[in-house]
Amino acid sequence: MKARVKKQRRAISLHSYLVVFMLIFLAVVLLVTWLFQVVLLDAVYESVRRQDLQRAAERISTALGQENLEDVVFEVAMDELVGVLVYRIDGNRATEIASENAAVGNKPFFISPEGMSELYVRAEEEGGSYQAKITFGGKLVEHSFIESLFPNDPGKSDSLATPEMMNLLYVKISEDAQQNQYMLLLSTSLTPLSPTVNTLQTQFIWIFGILLALAILLTLPISRRISRPIVRMNEAAKQLARGNYDVDFTVEHGYLETQELAESLNFASQELSRSDHLQKELLANISHDLRTPLTMIRGYGEAMRDIPGENTPENIQILIDETDHLSELVNDLLDLSKIQSGVRCPVMEFFNLTVAVREVMGRYEAFTRAQGYHIRLETDGEVFVFADRNMILQVIYNLINNAINYTGEDLSVTVVQTVRDGRVRISVRDTGEGIPPDQLPLIWDRYYKVDRVHRMARMGTGLGLSIVKGILEVHGAKYGVDSTVGKGSVFWFELPVSEPPSPEPGRA
Ligand code: ADP
């Protein structure tokens, strides 16, 4: 046969989970930092400088044709640390009208006329601006024509920037308000970042080491602190499973969630203890209740067998009454267990609730006449409901039975039927001792007795209200009790009113 129990994967402890999580988090943070600070540093730096050049060219363009052009060129060169050359284009001629150089390690350009015209053509082709990455000294970087900008004249080359220094060149063709054409040439050096990168790498190793040590130092105690209350509660839960209901789940230095969990578990263990207690009491009560009539039956039976003249109709009636009582008890127990286990499901039908109440009251007619009880029904009309008729009859029967058992000396019981907001409420009122408020929620438990005196011989089976509760709950009905000590109690339940079923056509 195939094993049906699914093997559970062994979970890792919260403590290890937190440590691993922290280390992974640290690794990700460091990786991202390393990527940006070391690997991508050159690329990011270059892109920033390209934007600086474009911004500088835009600013200068706005001052073209104005008298303060040279001031603006100076200002922009200083702000952005770039070299600037401004040419005015008249036909084929280009005249330098302003220049400034604030680029670190960047010396004034030397540009051959061919180079100039080539740059102009490129910029025009590319929509007015052109960018290139070069090293001065004539070394080609991106485009071969740039070589022509810097002829292999050692003298000229010397006048340029350090040969290894990488530079960005930005060319922009622009016009002033009078539509005169200009060519702006901007350059900036890309300071080699390798020494910076080396510094950062060394720093990075230190940062990594320090963060790793910090992470371990902090995570270990924190994760232990987080997992400790849970471990403690787990130990307590094991004790609870072994039947120790006095176990306390409260933990010191817990956090909100563990405190709430501890409260819930403490409540659960109290409830378990109560239910265990009730279970034991239930067993004791059932045995007691079964034994009482059995002892009576046996006693009377023996007397009738052994003592002449005891075989009277009254004694036989006692035997019959006691067996009736026994079967009532057994039936109630069966009913209760069927309702509670869900075996007995309600069979829903439309029926006249008022008629059902009258029917139950009718059962007591002979009894009330003989004993002097007054059972009244107050109603202002007949009401239909959709429910399990037999179950609802059992509820009404149990409530009236209790009211008769517990009512006061005036021996009166009143059943009131009221309809409100589409719901009908049946209240059974007595004038008895009432029930103390602290006992009210408990009376619906099996075998719960307010006065703890087992009065079953005279009264019900001690299961009546549990059966009432079970039946009303499977109907989803509201129910309750209002009681004043010394004045009496009102037990009530509510059901939705239903329309009486219309007679089938053709059957009139
Ligand atoms: P019992 O057979 O003992 O009446 P029930 O389950 O019907 O069992 O009721 C549980 C307990 O609730 C009773 O023992 C009694 O203490 C209390 N009780 C029920 N109905 C009334 C009532 N009408 N007046 C006062 N106490 C009541």
C-alpha cells in the first residue's frame, strides 16, 4: 500500500533562517555597491560628463550674438570645468570669437582646417551636434577622421593635453537671433579613475569585513531573542499535549506577536482544561443518572419478587416511569451527539410555528390541570417558518419543560410570540428564581447545573439546553436568555418568517 502520510520537509530553524537572511541581504547590498562604485564607475562618470558638455553648449548657445558672450563662455567653462572654442561661420570661413579652458589637464586645441570642416559636416549630418571620445596626441579612439584634427607634429602635439588623457569632444552648430551660424567646440578630460577605483576596492574590502562582523554580531543575539519565546512556547505546548493544563505560555521579553500568541495559547489551555473537566463530569453525571433509575428498578423489582403484596399497580407504574426516564436520558444523549457530530441534519419544511407551539403546550394539558400550572400563549396571529419541524418542536418542548420545572410558586409559564422586522421570536417566560448573570453563558453546556444539585430525578435530563443550542445553531437562529435573580427567566429564539406555501394550482 502506498504510504499516505506526506513526508514533511524538515524546516530550518528561525534562528538560522534569520542569520542566513541577514547574510544574503548583506551580500546583495555589497554586490550592488561594488557594481556601482567599482565596475560601473567609469561608465557612470563618462555619461555624467557627456551631459555636462551638452548642458554647457546649451548655455553658451543662448548667449550667441550677444556682447557678453565671452563672459558667459568664461562662466560656463568654470562651472562645468570644460574647454570651449566658439567659431563664427561665414560661408567657408570659420573665425574664433571666444575661447576658454577650464578642463583639468586639457590644453587649448589645435585643430587643422580639414579637421574643422570634417567636424562641421559630421555635426550637420547628425542633426546639429556631434560627440567623440579621443585622446589628444592624435591617437584615434572612436573615429578615424579625428586623426586629422591633430597632425603628427610633435611640437603641436606637445601643446595638447597629456597623450594618455582621455577626452570627450562635443561639437554643436548653433545660430543667434540674426541667424548667424556658429560652431561650438567643447571638450573635457576624463580623469582616469583607476587610482580611485583601487582606493574604493581597498575601502570596499574593509567595509565588507566590518559589515560582515557587525552583521554576525548583531544578527546572532537578535535572532536568538526572536526565536527564544517561540522555542519556549513550543516546550510549553508539548507539556500541554501531555495533559498538563497548568502550563503558562507567557514569555518574558517577547514581542507583540508572541505575546498575543501566548495569550491565545493560555486561553486555549484554559478552555481545554475546562472541557476536560466537563468531560469527566459528564461521564460521572451520565453514570449517576443511569444508575439512579436502574437502582430504583432493581429495588422495586426485588421487592415485588420477594415481598408478598408489593406487586401493586403503583409499584409497577414506578417501574414503567423509571424505564421511561432511562429511555428519555438515552434518547437525549443520542440526540445531542447526533446534532453535535452533524449526523442529524435539519430536514427543512414550511410549517405553522404557532400551531407547533400550541401542539407542545397541548402535551401538558392533563399535567397542568392536575398540578395547577397555568401555561398561556400570547400571540397576535399565525406565523410560518422554514425549518426542521421536529427539531423546533424539541426546542419549544425543552424550553417549556424547563420553565415548568423552574417557575415560581404562582406556577405560571407564559409563551409569547412576536413578529418584528421579518423575524418571529418565541419567548418562554417563568417566574422562578432566575439565573445569576455569571452563570448565564454556562447553562448551555452539557450537564451544567446552576445550583450544582443534581435534581434530575425531578427535572429534565440535564441535557435539554445543550440540545436546544445545538438545534438552533444548525438552523443559524439567534437565541438567548434574559434572567433576573428572584424574578424569573425568559428563554427565547428567533427564526425568519416565511410565506405560507401557496396551494398547488388545480388542487383547490
Ligand atoms: P436540566 O435538565 O437540569 O433542566 P437543562 O440543560 O435544560 O438541564 O438546563 C441546564 C441548567 O440551566 C439547569 O440545570 C438550570 O440550572 C438552568 N436552567 C434552565 N432553565 C431554567 C429556568 N427556566 N430557570 C432557571 N434556571 C434554568
